[in-house]
Amino acid sequence: MNEVVGRDDLLLLTLDTLRYDVAAELAAAGRIPHLARHLPGGAWEKRHAPGSFTYASHQAMFAGFLPTPAEPGPHPRLFAARFAGSETTAGRTYVFDTPDLVSGLAAAGYRTVCVGGVGFFNKRGALGGVLPGLFQESHWEPEFGVASPTSFEAQVGRAERIVAALPPRQRLFLFLNVSALHQPNWFHLPGATREAGDSRATHAAALEYVDRHVGRLFAAMSSRRRCFAVVCSDHGTTYGDDGYTGHRLGHEAVWTVPYAHFFLEPSA
């Protein structure tokens, strides 16, 4: 990462609330081809989330604690704050001297931009301003939120305009929080109704919706130079699993998330 930072643009794409089992099933069945073509080996890596809900998980990720491989470690991290005694900071880890990765990348010359999704990024109250407040530039509109059936399209459109407006030599760290997977998501499945509510099937349909538009985002982020992308969920969620519904709880479906990182090569 010490070679990547300062050379490439960076993308952190969090698929908010995406369950690992749903993501893995759709990749294996060929239902998310635009994402799967970038996944190493065509499959998601199974990892453990750093938090059980959006705020906690993103605070951890912005401190350098991305989802951890779901097997015994220690596992060296891509990014880490300088911290005496850290057992997951290795020679290939990019170490920053600020309290969080966002300001660390800003200090390294990156333009840091947040395109928010769920309520913790909406800047409508003090709490909703904490996470986007880490960035030099942040964006949120109701069209980006959980109640919008076209949220991801709107977010990608904003990201395209952000990239197009940057000076060619300016490095970019773009963070985009995808709200489409989060409840309510029933409207992504044809024939589903508000009365019937959300389900594992509507969750899967929402991921298919994201996949139909993610190619535009990847194209924008690789339009100026190579981009290093991290694509992952911040936590999963439950749909009646063992009697549980939602997240911010200690269920396997919440703590197990899909993860991938890869390079997006610039088009010729």
C-alpha cells in the first residue's frame, strides 16, 4: 500500500447492510456479473465486520480497521494509524500519523470526498455530520437515501461529476456508502409490496440493482489513472433468522460480510 498511496486514486465502496451469504450466492449464480468480474477468482472473500451497525463499523474502517478475514490471524492490514505495539501493522501497511485514514490521505495530498447514503451520512443533525465531517467534501441528498428506489443511480451520477471536475493531477479518495441494500428494499423486487415488507429475496434484488449501475462508478474512478478499490459490506442484517430482525446484534448473519479489493485499470 505504500506504493499505491500517492500513485493511484482510491475508492472505498461500502455496500451497507449486505449479507455475505446473499452476496456469495448471487456471485456464484452469475446474477451480479459487473461486480463478479472484478472479484478475485470471481468470488467474495468471507470476512468479519468491525461493527454490527453502520456508525460503529465505519468509525472502525476510517481508523484503518477494515473487515477481518474470517479465519485465525493475525492478519496484516492495508491501512493503520501509527500505534505502538500494533500486531496487524506490517511492512506493506500504509501507516498514517493522523487519527483517521481520511485525514491521513488528505495529508498525503488526496482530495477526500464522501458520497453518503444511509442516515449516518445525511448531515441533518449533529450525529449525521460526524462521519461526513471527516472529509474535505461531502454530499448527501434525499435521492441518495434508503427510501429512494433510484438511490445508487443518483449516487453514481454525483460521483461521475465529482471525478470530472477534478484537476487531472489531483489524486482522489472517494468514499461511497450504498444505501440500496438497507431496509426498506422491497421496491427492488418486482411484485413485492410494502405490506409484505423486506426479505432475503428483496435484499438480493437490491444487490442486483446495484450491480446494474456499478460499472459506471468503476469507469469513472479509473478514467484518470489506475484506482485501488475496496468493496465490502459494513455489516449484515437479519430477516427472521433465528427469530432476529435487523442488525446491531450478535448474529452470524450480521457479523459475516463480503469483501474484495482490486485494481481498476484505466481504459485505453
